Amino acid sequence: MLIVTDLSVQLGRRTILSNLFFSAQPGQVTAVVGPSGAGKSTLLAALTGDLDHDGAVTLNGRDIARTSAAELSDIRAVLPQATPMSFPFTVLEVIRMGRMRRAMDDRIALHALTRVGLGGFEGRFYQELSGGEQQRVQLARVLVQVWQPTGPSGSRWLFLDEPVSSLDIGHQLQVMRIVRDFAASGGGVVMVMHDLNLTAMCADNVILLSDGQILSQGTPVDTLCDDLLSQAYGCRIAVNCAPETGVYLLPQVAGL
């Protein structure tokens, strides 16, 4: 279980996050949404131990501030918004980085590549791929790090920052299915999302951030409602209503 108690983050003189309280359960997908600048990526960095913070974050009963990076790497994997790489690594070499602390059968890496729709790409150079392909390679890397959703220390976790931002609609749904399968197998997922439709389809719980504070948290039905979303995003949002002009596309896939 992930438990966040009175979490605040200050960068310089600016307070980015203020007094956050929430929890996330293994076996579920928790989505963090909100407008740009709300503090979503900062929150994810604090939850993973990559950013200093006030308050407490415990993961599987461990205070992350008192847990070594090596120990954390065994129970959680992190996908940032972007992972620039300057050296000419092959796709397989990038994925192997997810298991640098322990031996890995390359069959796991190849299986992960197939899961993200890149079977046969293992010999390609990472820099030669499109932005969306690179994003899926990085997802494969974090998947192999926590390949088994549960382990000796309990549930393992995926922390994903905008995992579908560079993907077309088909690959977005593919990633959401991977996320749902990981949770269904006992793992925990916390992901930053901009796409509210995908969030509504795939998340069990939603945390709506606005100006560094939690405006609402709960199920998608409770949280993604007209008044709260309009307040958070500063524009009129009508849930379950098509725009007055133009077209509206809602992807659908069985089981989501």
C-alpha cells in the first residue's frame, strides 16, 4: 500500500505541493490528473523518492526517505515523461537497464517488447526510433524491472508519468491494457494522466490536483464531474456530453 501523509514540496521559495493526504492500493490503478502546472510530475517525483519533501511517504510499509535506492528498485519502477539517451544503445540494451541489479533472461526483455508492440525491434538503435516507439521501449524497460507484480516484499509498483503522451490511439489502449493487467495481477499503479477519457475508462481511483492541492479524490464517477473539472481547468467542462461543435471520439476496448 502507498500512504501519503501531509506531503509538501517546496522548490526555492515556491511551494509546489501543500499538505497532501491520500493512499493508493495494490490491485488498483490510481491516476493523478489536473491542469499543467498543478504539480502532478512533482508529486510523482516525491512519491518515488526522487525529490525531497516534507511529510511522509510509505510504500509497502517502508518510509521511502529511509529506504535505499537499491531496496526501492526492487519494489517500484519509474517511467518519467522523457528519458533522453545520448549514446547509441540498442533497444535490447536499453531494456536490460531495467534489470541491472539482477540477472535477466533476455526472453523476458523480448516478451516485454512484444507486449508493447515492438517485437523484432531488439537490434534497432534507440536513437533511430520515433518518439512514440522510444516511449514504448522505456515502458518495456520499467516492466522488466518489476516483471512479477508481486514478490517477497509484497506488491510491486509502477509509477508512470504521462505514459501515453506520444502514442496514437491504438497504442494508448495497448498501454492501458498493460497497466490494467499489472494491477489485476496484484501490482500497484500510480500514473500521471492528461487524457481524461482514458482516465475515466481505466482508473480505479482519481486524484484531481489544482494549484498544488488535492481538489478531489475518489472514483472516476465521483471525481470527474462537471463542477470539479471546470474549477480545476478554468474552463467549462461537461462530462458525458459531446462538444456543441465538431466531433468527439471515445475509444472503446473490451474489458476497459
